Amino acid sequence: MSDIRIASALDQIRNLSVAAGSKVPEVPSEGIDFGSLLKQAINDVNEKQAISGQMKAAFEGGDKTMNLAEVMVASQKSDVSFKAMLQVRNKLVEAYKDVMNMPM
């Protein structure tokens, strides 16, 4: 895949992410540091799960300011982000296995 197609795909992902209301990680123009991007994505998933857990606990505790719809939306956002991260992990493990099984 050419660099132009990769850049175009990344721009589309960023635009969709902004439209969905999530944070877009900043990528330096000189290159992509995969480790820091992965760490940032994991931290984002963790943050969404923590917020969802706090909202659930507050709602279950009888907090009148918590709206059931908001709690459910936060729960679904954390679930979707976790499932997406899980799929990324699965693809990374699959790629690692493919590389390790390559004949030398």
C-alpha cells in the first residue's frame, strides 16, 4: 500500500473519529510511533471503562443526576472500544504468529 493511500486512510479514520466524538491521537508528521499510539489507545479504552463504571455505580447508588440513557451510552461506548481493542490485539497476535512461522 502506498504512503498516499495510508495517509488518506488515516485521514478518513480521524474524520470519522471526530464525527463520533472521540479523541483523535496526534501523529507526528515524521513517522508513526506504534508503541505510543497503542499505549494511548489502551489508556483511552481504560478511561472509558472507568467513566462507565463510575456512572453505573452512581446510578445504582441512587444519584438523581444520573440519567439511565447517559449511563447506557457510556457503557456501550466502553464496550465497543474494548471490543475494537481486542480485535487489534488479536490481529497483532496473528501477525506475530505468521512472522514466527516464516521459514528462514
